[in-house]
Amino acid sequence: MQVRNVQIEDLEQLYFLENTGFTPDEAATKNAFLHRIHTISDTFIVAEENGMIIGYINGPVISEPFITDDLFKQTLPNPPKGGHQCILGIVVHPNYQNLGIASLLLAEMEKRSKLHQRLSITLTCKKELISFYEKNGYTNQGVASSQHAGVVWYNMNKGLEV
């Protein structure tokens, strides 16, 4: 398995994966993925095996410690240092789940975040995923203000030693 930055050629596989991990209301559009690939390729990481994308993690660096719904509509370029790394999406192909790939992707994002002196990593998740993120060192910060897709989301945060 290879872990690398996203490439434009990954778009179709990524879009397929996105729709296995999220409902149609929650999932990013193909145009949103295209924009993220062009704008934040440094924080859009894929796991690939034998030419197949088996997982990915992506999100921009933001100035606030929690995700806001506007991030699902607009992605800005990442600053070279500082800020909070957010995770808008992390999905592992159904045939590769429960093999540690999601944890590996979180660890890779953390490694890269530390290199760029990010203050924390932040994400939102559904209630049933809280324990997974807690096992990876994240702290539940309570119900998020997000209204994305009409779902109750929880803020998860992991402080980084800079």
C-alpha cells in the first residue's frame, strides 16, 4: 500500500468512495472534489493499493478550532504554517475496512500537520464514530453547530504539540 498526495487522475475513484461513505445529502459533489484536488492537494491524502484508491482523507487548514458549514461550499488554499487542520472527509473502501487504514490516514495527516505547525486537528462525526476517534487521540467537544445534511454532528479535536 502506498500513501500519497491526491492527483487529478484519482477523481472518479474518489467520487465513488465518497458515495460509499456518506449519504447523497452528506457527500461532496464531484466539483467540490475537483476544487479540493486543485486547492488543497497538500492535505488531500490517498491510500492506494495496486492502482486502486482504497481510502482517503482531506480537508483545508482553517483559522478556527471547529468546522463551520461554509467549508463544505468553499475551500481556500492552506497557509504554509499555523492554523487548525480540519478533516472534511475520511473514507475507506468497504472491502478494506477494519484493517487500520483510517487510523493510518489520521496518523499521516497528523504527521503532516505537525510539520506545518498546525495547532490542532478538528473534524465532525456522527455519534457512532466518536469512540473510533477517541481511540485515535481525539476528544469529544460536544454537539457541533453544523447543520450539514440535517445530521447531528459532534466536534472532535486533537491538540498538537508544536
